[in-house]
Amino acid sequence: MILGIDCGTATFGWALVDEAGTVCDLGAIVQGVDNNVDKSTDSSRRVANQVDKLREMLSATRATAAVHEAGSYNPRQFKMSVGLAMSIGAVVGFARTWGIPLFELPPKRWQQAITGKPGKVDYDDVYRRVEQRVALWQPAMDQLSAIKPRHRNHALDAAGIALCHAIDPSLATRVR
């Protein structure tokens, strides 16, 4: 199983994809929706909730690799950048603790791999293609449908990242 992760403190997406490319599980932790994760909750607690979710998930299913989207930082959005860095740092620590090889993929690289098209990325096309893969296994589609539409992109990002790694692991960089 490959664990795909879309890091962030406001919304954190994850997906489990098998080596054949079947999306077996996916979801998102959304501030203000999930227990103990609202706007008043500090970033450290939100990141701790993410690690708790990963621990719970991997207690039931052993991942052979984890892959997260590489951070893209906007200097004008300092608070968001700090939260993203905290979330990525927690994922790195978690993977090391569990002994899971960790990889990262730049956003454009995995998105272009999913669409098969170089150059400018059409996000609607990316999400449509990933959702088609999710729809191949009904329980995963049910999980996606349970997420509010405005937050589904985080679960779809995680699924796309894991699918890309299942299709061509050479596109990702190993985090050491």
C-alpha cells in the first residue's frame, strides 16, 4: 500500500492506494468539522490530530511507502506556509518513526503525470481523472462523496499523489 498525503493544517488529505493503482481508502481532516480541530485550535494540536489519524490508519493497514506533495510556499501567506511546513515536518517524523520510506512529489510533476500532458495544468482535468480512478472501487467513492465538495480536492490530491507513485515511482524524490 502507498500512503498519499496532501499536507496542511486547515485541511489534510490522505489516500491509500495499492501497487496496482486501486484507491482503497481516502479522506480529509477539515478544521471546524472534525473533533477538536476548529479555527480556535492551535496549529500544533491540528498537526497532532493528523499524526493520530495516520497512526490509526497504519495500525490497520501497513504502507510500504508514503509520498507527500512537496511544499509550495507563498511569502505573502506566511501563516499558511508555516502551517504547511509544520504538517510536512510531522509527516517526515511519522514516516521515520514507523520505518516507512518517504517520498515527495512537486505538484506539477504528479499532476502532469496523471493527465499525461506537459505544460500548463488543467486542474479540472486532473481531478476528473483521479475521481475516475477512485470510482473504480465503490467504498472509496462513498468515502469521497462523504466529504463536502469544497474539501474533496485535498483527498483527491492525496489519491493523485499516491496513484502517480504507483504508476511511476521514479518521479518522486526520496526524503532522507
